[in-house]
Amino acid sequence: MIRVEQGYAAKRVLIRFRDAITRGEWRDLQLPLNEVLPDRAKLFKISGTEGRELEKLPQKIEFAVKAEFDGFDAYDDNRGQSYWLGSSDGPLLNIPLVLRTYGYYKDKIFGTIFLKNYAPHKRVLVFYSMDNCGSFSCVDAVFKRDISTGPKDLLFFPNVHNCDAWEFSIHVDKNTRSCCLYLEYECEGNKYYDLNYNRLYRINKTK
């Protein structure tokens, strides 16, 4: 499932893939629009005919995501390492945690976080600011489920193995128009952060 942020009108969204074992030629597979989220971002999903085409491939494929816009193309190639699909294994999330999806709808900011399962006991915090980073508050994210690259998750979570999904929700005053946030992951005395490349995540209210 591929997310394209609001404000970007993608002409086409494709998966560019090849056999991960033979490392042969790259092929393109165009994805249909699946859903428009409450924050007006768009989701493109492998399903139907597209999913059956992927099922015919070998057990391991290497792929990246390409989105075509007016005048330029954008790529997500897992920071140069590509993504992988396999029936029982695959490359891991190569960073400790990442804000996977998020949105801003009516009186709530919501999101899902993917993180590496380093140990059973952990804490995930979401720090947020409603005054353009003048001050921050925080809420605890809540564990939602385990994630692995098995048959059930083959098409939906391609870059994760031995990882967790956590979720959070932040109540927002009706007069607040924007929010910035970042993530902190505490585990075994260590702290890891997702600062969105030191820019923080910025979410604007759409309704």
C-alpha cells in the first residue's frame, strides 16, 4: 500500500521490481488508486489483477516505488537498499522506528508507527507541538500488533520482519490548524528517534 501526500497529484504510481535472486531486468507494475484518506492523502494498493501478477513471481523479489508527477518523478527505494518481498524472510526495517502513516481529521491527530522489536519491554512516545515548536507535550503510543513478512502480510508490509506496529491518537482543539511532531522509542536503556530527517513531521488540518 503506497501513500501519496495531499497536494501532490500523482499521474501514476508504480512498483518497479525484479527477481531478488537472479537480479535480472526491472519490470514496472502500475497500482490503482484504492482510497482517499480523511486528510486527503491517497493510498495506492496492490489488489485484484495486480496482486495475481505478483503471485506468479519467484518467492523473493526486490522492488522500489515510483510516482510520476507533472514535470518530475519521485522514488522510494528504502534509502538505496530497495525493499524485498519473501514468503518467510526479507530485509528488515533498516532504522529503529518510523512514522508509517498519519492523519489529521476533525478533533484528532492519528498515526501508526513501525519499530524494530529489540526487546519485550519498550515505550514509544509521540512529542507534539501546537504552537510551531514553541513548546511540546507527549502521549504514549499503544502496541497494536506484531508484523512479519509471512504470506498474510506479503503485499501489505513488505519491508518489515520481527517488527511491531504501534498506534497513537492526539486530541486537538478545534481552533488548532497545524501540528508538528516527532517520535521517541525507549528500549533497554537506549533511546531512538524519528525526527523526519530533522525537519519534524508537520500536519495541517484539512477539515
